[in-house]
Amino acid sequence: MNLFTVELRNQPGGLAHFGEVVAQGGVNMELAGVTTGDHGTIVFTASDEAAARTALEGAGIEFT
């Protein structure tokens, strides 16, 4: 199991967009998030890691 980390800017709809991208890839996830100042960090595990990578890359969402 790997952990994915995504940084998001603190703006309306950012987390929703992230969730939609992952859901459209057919991926279930468990996540935790924290916000500080003008950005937030999401750390999550994915039910299908390859599908999560494909979905995030396809949407141009950077992750580690």
C-alpha cells in the first residue's frame, strides 16, 4: 500500500474537483487533509493505485 500526497490551493471547488477526478477513475480512497494559509495537503490511500495515478495524471494533478 502506498500513500499519495496532493497539494491543493485553498479555493472553492478544489477538493470537489480532486474527488470527481478520482471517482471518475473508479477509485475508492481513504483520505486525511489539513489546511494552512493558502493551501491544503491531502494524503490518501487508493483501492486501485494504478487507476489513481492514471486519473490524477490525466487531470494534470501533481502528486507524490
